[in-house]
Amino acid sequence: MSQPKLTDYTENSAEAILRIVSMFVIVDGELADAEIDTIERLGLLDTLGVNRERFALIFDSYCDDLIDHAGTSRYVGLADADWVDAVLAPVTDPERRRFVAAALLKLAHSDGRFADAELVVLRRLLKRWRLDLEELTRNARTGS
């Protein structure tokens, strides 16, 4: 498998963040309505200044990048470390990283289960970004 090539987004942009969200919502192999509802309920799109149509384009672009990366391979690891690292790379701002991680935690529980692939991605994200799960969950409970 070749080195991941992704649609180029500006560092720390809404598009780069929403590509991570796109990766996360399909990493378990399905797109659950509850996850999309949670994205809207959390006001994630509004916070990032993006409407649902723009998110759909970013989601489609993510899927196209994934298909291009797969090439003729019979298997694509949706939670492959190199792939996840490439998707995470454009988000470098510590506040944006914490924002994304907290949102993904909420998304993970929105469909009623925490899939193994979601856990793999979340662990990779926490390690790569040097974030502490206890701090994130504590801040989510206190609203900070």
C-alpha cells in the first residue's frame, strides 16, 4: 500500500477537522444515523462555520481519498496507523485537537456502542496528539 495522499486542506481548518470526523464515523464500516444526529445536536457544523452540504462534500472527498488509497487492493485498513496519522496531521493547534477528541468521544457513544475500530482510532489520536483521556472526560463532564 502506498503512502496516503489526501485532499489538501489548510492546517487547522474546518475541512481538516471534518475529515477526521468523517474518518471516525465510518471507521467501523457503517454510517449510523445516530452519529449524524449527534454531529448536528452538538452543533459541530455550526461551531466550525460549515453547513450540512459542505460537510457532505468533505465526507465524499474523504471517501474518494480512501478509495484512491486502496487502489486495486482487496483490503483497506480503515484504522491503519499510517492512514489515521495522515488524516490527523493537518490539525496541529492544541485547542482544536482537544475539541476534536472531545467530539469524537461523544460520537463514539452516539450509536449505542463503542466499536473496536473507533477505539483503535481514538487511542491513536490520543497518543499522537499527547492527550489525556481522563482530562478530556473530566472536562466533558464539567463543560470546560
